[in-house]
Amino acid sequence: MLDAKPAKKLVEVKDLKMYFPIHSGLLRRHTGDVKAVDGLSFDIFEGETLGLVGESGCGKSTVGRALLRLYELTSGSVTIGDEDIAKLSPEKLRTKRPMMQMVFQDPQACLNPRMTVAAIIAEPLDEHTKLSADEKLEKVYELMDAVGLNRAFANRYPHAFSGGQRQRIGIARALALNPKFIVCDEPIAALDVSIQAQVVNLLEDLQEQYGLTYLFISHDLSMVRHIADRVAVMYLGRIAELSPREPLYADPLHPYAKALLSAVPDPDPERESGRKRIILQGDVPSPSNPPKGCNFCTRCPEVIPICHEVKPDLAEVRPGRFVACHLVKPDNNTAAGSTGLAEDFEYNQQGEPKQ
Amino acid sequence: MPDGAKPVLDVRGLQTVFRTRAGDVHAVNSVSFHLEPGELLGVVGESGSGKSVTMMSLIGLLPMPPAEVLAGEVMLGDVDILKVTPDQLRDIRGRRIGFVFQDPMTSLNPVYNIGNQVAEPLRRHMGMNKSQARARAIELLELVGIPDAERRLADYPHQFSGGMRQRVMIAIALACDPEVLIADEPTTALDVTIQAQIIELVKELRTKLGMAIVWITHDLGVIAGIADRVLVMYGGQVVEQAPVKELFANPQHPYTRALLKTIPSVTGQRETRLRVIEGQPPIMGAAPVACPFMPRCAHAFSRCGAENPQRRAIGAGRVGYGHDVACHWDAKTGGPADA
């Protein structure tokens, strides 16, 4: 990819924090915080898919919602395009909404059961455009074609559709305003195995067709390997490792990423019997009371004394690979003259150009 | 599996329907399988394929009505458990057949402490007194790897994490040392690292206790790692049955073959595009007269619409032992199988 244009950042997240207050006692005093997201920084480049993986409760969905400012951030900045959406006034924010959309996990719960499919898909158009009724209907039909829904079903209600089809309705609605950036929050978790592949292929086709940028949140590591260009592994509100897909899956560097990948069962008995599995002991600590030092220090099989004292920062240890661990030291030859992010992205894409 | 060892559980021609206001749903259609002593049988299928309903109906856990078991026999040793009285069935459930449900959040009673719930089957089935049951409950909780078991007896389910609750469920299921353990998606509600813990636990308990296990799941990865033999279910019937390595190496049914191709993996070659099975799983509104997979099958031909295929053996052996498939199409020749 020598002639490739340097990839442009579309989303830039800096030190994002999202705390949910805990009120307790008779006077409902503020007694603590659930630190759902605790200091996240990363970029998403135009046209790429960033996978965000982690176990339940690690804060991955909160990140997705915070990025679209469905929550008011505790601190940090989220720059989408060229504006910090964390600081926009509500009116300004509304005018920015069309460029950023979301596909939700539960296709049953995110569609209003009393609205027809056409009305659901047209709702963003009602809010943000001044199209005539005919133009809107035309646009709705176009969108239904794009996501593979039969136009004849436009006047049906969501209950008449299967899970996979409902997810397509949700995707059509997200596409209605020609967004640039879509947060997909576990879009396939509620679907059957044979339907998951249909929806993932659809998302990939739409990405190519409309030049979309995705944040793909999932706990399914094998599906993320398929769809994402780069993958961020989260643990207890922080990023443990952020790497391009292939190096991450071939050679995870963070001990948590190693354990997580080794825990995923392989649908092949031959390979499965030869795999070494790292079994983590215990459960994830509560995010309202994270351990001192590294968040993973209570379960880490490779823990050393410093881990209980100092929180490791996310640092670039190989070109394009960011790891937050005291044990993973930067390679000498890459650390010093380390490349900028844009170039890293070129590296990520090498060998498998997007076009 | 040696042909001839007496199975601990033998299910023949099981058929279950749900009578609903919107019409009948034929959830299970003449399902037959057996379970050898000490074997782990994996049952895979999508939601609605009838895998859970099969297991629930054979131990009488379905609400009747709307459910109705129309036909079949379920031999547990020498007893047909579809024909026993409700009292006898209560003696079998929990005593001879243990059950672990999918959702550890809702399958424990929130108002009783853990000690009570683990001791309940011991007192009901084993005739233990309070202190005996308590001592055994501590042993069981230690067996499934709950730290500080004695102190935790007094804790309530909400004080346990999901993985720990599932361990408690397993302890309850194992309490009376059952011959058969039925685990219905026991790890689906858990995170992968916790799932790995539970799978290791079950593997370890199997070698220690030697019971036969039926493990229901939709995750072929879990099956690959844990099962000896696999049943693949689709549209309420068994479409393929084989030892686990044989199934993954040499799948016969078009559904199994397609399913194995659609799932991505974290190891091995990465597919640039996922293969899909077009269409939707069926809702069995009537007893099947055609192959339920026909509308989605790439190899369907006229006979598939006219006749629901019976299971036929692949290679040596008879149906139910070795490898068998319910399909008119022959994967080896790529043409119709001989009638």
C-alpha cells in the first residue's frame, strides 16, 4: 500500500472517563463511583472497523454510548470529525447526530412495537430532514433494499419479523441519515449462529458501499476477528491491549488478552485438543472498587510486585500495538523513533488492502 | 463406543407438541438417542431446534398443557420414565437425573440461602438429617471449587457471581450422585473466561465421578472441546449423529456442513467473507412431511419435499451407533443416496 493516502482520524478519544455515582444511606449521599470507563484514549480511522471486546461489566457498552454522548461524560474528550462532541451544547449536538448512529444489541427492545417498519426507518428523516412524504417513502424503500428487506413489508409491525430481520430494520434506521460513524453494540449477540453470519456480511457490504466507520462492540472474539481491522481488549474500564487484528490473534501481548483468547473454544476437535488453555482464577473485581495498581493484578497469572502498586499506562510497544502492562517492554528498535498513529494504520492494513 | 454396553438412558421416538392458541407447534419429532455410561453426549442446534424441549420432556419438566408428549419411550435403566407416576418421577429427578439450567441467575431461589438449597436434595432423596446434609453440602461446594465453602453456606444467591452460581447449580445437580447429568446451555450466560473454568470443572468431575452427561449447547466450539459424541438437531429432529472427531472431520448433513463453515474461529485461517445459510430456521406448525432443512438446503431435490428423510448409517454400524445422518443427499457421491 505504498500509494495509499495516510488514513485520517475520524474519532479521537482522549482520557475518557465515565463514572456512575453511587448514592447510599438515608440521605442518599454520594458515597462512591462505579468507574465503568476509567481513562480511555484511542483513535478510530476513517473507513476502518475497530473491534471492542471484553467480558460483561468491563465497560465496553458504556464506551459506545459515551462516544455518541448518550451519557454525559465525567471527563475527557471525544472528537468526531473536527468537533469535540463532549462539549457541544444540546442544540449543536442535535445537528451533529446525523453523522453518528448506533445499532443496538436487542432488536426486540430497540424497535417501537406500535410503529410500522416504514415509520421506524423514517423517524430519523422526520427529525432531521425536510423531505416530503413521497421523498421519505422513496428513501425508506431504498434503505430497505440496501439491508435486504422486502419492500412489501414496509407496513408491517416489528413483531412480524424474525430476530435477524429486526436487526436489519435497526440497521436501516441507523443508515437513514447517511452517517459516517456507527457504533454497533453487540449487534449479533441476540441472534442464532446461522443468522449472525448474514448480519455480519450485511454490515461489511454496507461499510464498503457507504464508506462507513464502525466501532464494533462484542464479546464474541471469533466474530470480531472476522470483522475488525484493529481490536481493543478492555478489562475493568481500561484498555489492556489495542492491536491490529492479525498480530493480536497470532501473538497477544497482554496477559489478559492471552487468557481471553485461549479461553475461546475452537470449533475443531483436533486443534482444540492441542491448545493450551490459560484458566483465570476468580472473578472480575467490582468496578466501584478496582484494585490498586493494575486492574488485572488480582487474576493475572504473571503478576509481579509492581503490578499491585502502579497502574500501567497504555504504551506503544510494537509499531501499532498498544499494551498496558509492566511486563511488556517496548522493542528497542521501534520504541524510540516510533511512528505516528496515521502511519501505524498503514502498517495495519498491509497485506490486506481494503479495496 | 462399544456396541453392546447397556445404555444408561435410551430415548426412542420421542415426540412433543405444544398446543397453543395460534395452533400446534411440533417441537420434537421422533427423536431417538442413547447415552452410554460415562459418556458426554453433546447436543447442538439453533434456538427452536428442539434440543432443550427434548431434554425437558423426557424428565417431565414441561408445563402440560400446553406441552404434550405424544409418543416415545425413555428408558432409564429398566424404567420407562414417561410412564411412571408423578411421585416416582419426583424420586428420579434430582436422585438419578441431575439437571443444570442455562441461567444461573434465575434457577436458584433468591429467598433461601445456598446451604439450604444444596442440602434440599440430600434430605429429600438421601434421607440425611440436618447435620449430615450440611457436612455433605460443604463437601459438594468444595468439590465444585467454591472457596471458603463452610462460611458461604449462609450466603444467598445474590451474593454469588454468575460463575459461582453456576458452580452451586452443578453442586446441587451432583448432590445425589446421579447416573445422568443433563446440562442445558450451562455456560451460555457466562463470560468466556468463566466458561473455560466451568468446562475444566466438568471435565475434572467426569473423571472423578464417572457419570454420563448430556451437554446442550449452540456453540460448536464448546462441543469440539468437551463431547465424545454429538447429536445435531434441526427443526425438532436429529439430523446427524457421530463421534465428535468424525463429525468435524467428515460432516454429512448439508446443515452440519454449512454450520461448520459459517462459524469463524480465533485460530487457523481467517475467512475473508463469512459463508451464510440463507433463510430462517423453521417453525414446525405441522408434523413434518418433508425435510425441515429443505428450504435452506443447497442440495435439495424433488424427493426432499416429498419425504422426511430417516436416519441412515454412514459406513459400518447401525443407526445411533457410529455415524448416521437424516438426509436424502449423499455427501460422498454428491448425488441422491440410495433409498
